[in-house]
Amino acid sequence: MVFTYETHVTLKQLAIRKDQKHYIVEDVMNGEFYEMPEVCIVAIELINHKRSLDEVEKALLVKYPDEDIEILNFVSQLLELNLISKLNGEEILSGSVQKNQTGFLWLPQTLGRFFFNPISSKMYFLLLIASAGLILFNQDLFPRYFDLFVFDLMFQNIVALLVVSFFLVILHEFGHVLAVRSEGLPAKIEVGNRLFFVVLETDMSQVWKLPAEKRNKLYLAGMNFDIVVLFLALSAQIFTSESTLTMGLLKLIVLDTLIRLFYQAAVFMKTDLYYVIENNSGCYNLMENGRNYLAKWLPFLRVPDTETFAEEEKVVRRYAVFYLAGILLTFIITAYYYIPQMMFAVNEIMMPGFFEPITSIRFWDSVVFLLQVLLVSGLLIYSWTKKYRLSS
């Protein structure tokens, strides 16, 4: 669509909030949020005051002489974002529909505030320190790779891990839900995916209605619930006999929880800690900009269509260090836990099982485990080759 300086523009209902460095613009109808610099906000205000596009551009050139002002391009971008309702008095048809902001509204705000308030935040931190103290004073509590093997059969171990992980992930996400509800906002748990794996994730898009200083509580809520689980499972081990099923399950819970907490520091993925860093820095494309910075030396990391503001360059360089540290942490976790677990499963469970009679449950346990390994390996290889084909 071609715009001229005589084009009359009517914008949708927008809510504008000052953020740390720029502004957050909300499309009130469909609940979408956009980050914009001050010059864009002034342009929107002038358009809302029925100023012609020619007048808007001249006013912006006077107020922001160092900026590259092209009001027609800006209006074109607003149209692409579905933020324009009328052009020259004619309605603009768009595919966006009004969203009803619902989700766990039956949970009272007071319940959320019981778990997430200034006092509870300090208690979660103290529980983290206490958990670290328990492990330091009793190093047998630190999870080992063989804690995965609660049962003799791999099928039982896999089922136990899936059940434990499912309930712990639900609890993690419910922490986010309660934190969102503590601010009186709706939240919902959605089903997403990471590669070929189904995951649960909390839609917290409404956090942009809050000032930056209140968002961290929502981002850290799931980790705080993980810390409670970790402390309780560690403490319970002190009062549990070693050679019992309960002890085995407690060790599995600690193993699963601690690894997921470690992974939060792998900020080359968009973990909860990544969003805390992003929120504190005010750089909301931190991962993409960090990858492009590292692409000077690692070209395969480059991400198209990203822009780093001049004042963000120092933050991006610092994040790039954490990005690489997160990758290193992932290799360490793999070397310390996943590779030994696989070697133990193959050498101590799968291979001996193949020497059992074909009528033995251990033989079929080994067959099922081998098929699972082949399936997962095949899916990973396929995803890597697909990603390579798309990038080449």
C-alpha cells in the first residue's frame, strides 16, 4: 500500500507505558505488545491529535534532528503490525480478533500474594542457601548420575522419571501462574514443543502491563517453587533409610530438580533467568543481538533482522560471555550426568539383558530401551540435518 503525506491515519486504541529505556505499546484489542523508542511515541501522539503526516514529520525533524525521520515508512510499519484502524476514513480489515484475557481467574489474587510477596522472596532465597548448605555439609546428598536408576529395569526407570518430571514441571509452571495472579493478571499454561518434545509453558505475555521492577517476581516464580522442592527432598533424605524405594525416589527428585535449576543458567536458551537478565538490562532482543555479536567469530550464530541500539552494545557484549558460559555449562552437565547415565544403562542393564532368555523380562526391557535410544537419536539427527538444510 502506498502512503502519501496527505494520507489520513487513524490508529487503534493503544496503551503506552514508559519502560526502562523505551516504551511499551499495547494493542488493547488483541493484547499484543511492542517496544518503541521515544520518537515513535511522539509520532503516535501527533497522529492521534489529527496532525497530517507532513506536519508530523516536520515536528519530529525539529525535535529529533539527529534521528533518521521517515514518517511514511513508520506508518507502513504500523500497518504491518495491525495498529491502524482506518486510512482516509476507510476501515482496515485485519485478521486480528479481540482476545478475552482469561486464564486461572478463579484463583484469588490473595492466594498468589501468599506465595509471592516481599517476605516470601527472601524465604525462597534462604531455602536456596539452606539447600546448598545441606549439600556442602553432607556431600552424599549431591545427586549422582546413578540416582536415575531407582529400579532394576530401564522401563521402570523411564516411567518413574517421566512421572516425577511431569509433576515437578506442573508445579514449576503453577508457580508462574500464582505469581501472575498475585498481580491480578490472567495466566494460562500452554502446550509447546522443544524440537520433538512436548513441553508445558506458562503464557505470561500480560507481564508487559507491569513496570519492569515487578516482572522479575513472575519470571523467578517457577524456580522458587523448584527451590522449595529441592530443600524438602534433601531434608527428607536425612530421615530416610538408605536402601528403600522412598530414598530412591527422593534422590531422583533431587537429581531432576537440580539439573533443571542448573539449566536455568544456560541463558543461550530463553530460560527464566534469561528473561530476568533481559528485563534488568532493558534489552528485549538480547539473545538475538548477542548471537549476532558472537557471529563475528562464529558466523553460524547469525540471526537476521535484528537491531542493536547504541546504548545496548555494552550489555550485549556482557551477555555474549554468559551465552558462551551457558553452552559450557550444558557440556559439563552432559559429561557429568547424561553420558555416564547412558554408559551405565548400556553396560549394566541393556547389554546383560540381551544375554537373558528371550522369554525373560530383562531381554525385552533391553529391546525396548534400544528402540527408544534409536528413535531419539534418529529424531535428533533429523532435526539437525533439517536445521542445516534450512540455514544453507
